[in-house]
Amino acid sequence: MLGTDYNKIKKGDIVYIASDDRRNAGQEYEGKVVSVGSKYISIDRYGRKIQFSKETGCMKDWTTWKMYPSKEDYIKEKETDEKRMYIYHHIDYAMRCGMTFDEIDQLYQLVKNIKDKK
């Protein structure tokens, strides 16, 4: 995940709701934030309050649905996930069959720096 900061979402904001379940493809929607508590952000959906975790953005009762600050944030996260999966599936081949020592060293330094931050 990209580390979305849900603490910036406030009452009255319009957020984007999408599911990572393929059965719900094309059913994304926007919702208006009606309340922000310490644990949950609530939106109005057809007169019904739906709660999302303020920490993860996942729907309280149906975790395949997630809230994003905007449609652009959703698209960016999906693109990042696709790139992450592509790298995951092809990194071994790339390192064995195409990367130079310098490219491998750059990748090593990048990963090491990120790991050392934790």
C-alpha cells in the first residue's frame, strides 16, 4: 500500500470507494463523509451510514471494499500494485539475464536503504 493518510479526510469530503474483489468490478462509487471519529470514517450511501477504518481505509463489515481520498488515489494505488506484481514475477530473470553489475548495485542500495529505515 502507498500509506494513505486517512487523518486528512474530514466531514463533507467526497471519497472514492472501490473493491479489490473482481466480482465487484465496475461498482466503484463516490461517497460523502458524514462523520470522522477516532477509529472510523463514516460515509452516506443511500441513506445508510457505512464505516471505514481510519487506519487502513477498509470497510468495517466488508473488507474487500476500501475508501480512497479520490479516484486518482485509487488509480495510483492500482498502478503501483500492478508494477509491484510485475517486478515480483520478473526480478529474478532480469537480474540473471539482463541487468548490469551497476544496475544490480543500484537496486541493492535502494532495497537496503528502505529496509534500514524500518
